[in-house]
Amino acid sequence: MPKVLYAPASPYSAKVRMAAAHAGIQVDLVKVETGPQPAELISVNPLGKIPCMVLEDGSSLFDSRAITQYLNRLSGNTLFPKGAAKRLDAERLEAWADGICDCLLAHVYERRMRPAEKVHQPWLDLQWTKVVRSLDLLNQSPPRFGKKPTAGHIALRATLGYLDLRFAGQWERGRVKLKRWAARFDEKFPELKAYLPA
């Protein structure tokens, strides 16, 4: 059985765990703390980042988008539509959600890794501006989903879960449609809610 090294708070880890569950692919979930760069992680991913999927032959996959593509192939296109235009929409949404997470994590790590007097506020403001701009556009026209979610929908739900975890009270105001979208996602796919960032 493939193994997924993950951190519970990571939105990328949440996306991969949700994608595997939706695709019906059983994985052995192994919680890892990235800070200490444990041998268990860096031996399979020299970048020391999660999530990382270790396949049964011992080879590894890292970067959550590479993992969702692999899960999609393994499951016979459960995560991405077969039609080129709809597939592109799903890939675009996944990349967009991941990009928002990149900005959010840059924000979190700037505060976590630097002493308070060295935190660079213009950098934080720039990252937050990108997040706000993206959320506003998504709120104007939340992505539609049908009977099953795509990897793009899953990525966006994981992103909103991360916002709830780390930025509660800072992102929701004026974004009723996006909040409603997340609630509808949870109602429609309740089996995935357990994997949201925590």
C-alpha cells in the first residue's frame, strides 16, 4: 500500500488525503513534523516537504499536484474530467488554490521564522493582497461541481479549510458565496471533511 507522509495542518496534505479518499485509493497515512527534517522524510524527499507519497516499490512522489495526477491515473480518471476543456478547468482551479496556499504559507512562515522586530510587513501585505484578490474573484463566481468533485474542487476546499484554521475572522467578511460553497461541498461529500486542515 502506498504511504503518504503528511502534516495535519497542511492544505497540500489535506488535498492529497481528500483526493486519495475520493479516488478510493487506500494509503497508509504517516504524520510527519517537517521542522526537524526527520530522516524518514528527507530520505524520500530531499526537499523535506510534505506531502510525499512513497510507492510500494520504494520510489517517491512529491508536490501535491504530481500526486493528484498519479492518483487520477491510478483510479481511471476519478479526479480530472476526460474532456480537454473541463480537465483544463480542474487543473487551473487546482493551481489557483495551490497558489493561494503558497501566499498563505509565505505569510505564516514570515511570522513564525523571524523575530517580531524583523517581520517584513510589506511582504506580508503583498501576500495578503494576492489572497484577497483571488478570494474576491472566486466569491464572484464559485466553481460549480456536479455529482463528484474534481481535484480542483478538492484543492479549493482544502484551501478554504486552511484559511479557517489559520486566518479565521480575517478572510470571510464579504465572501458569503465562497463560505456557502464550502458548506455545500461538505454536505455533498461528507466523507472528505475529516481530512480538512486541523
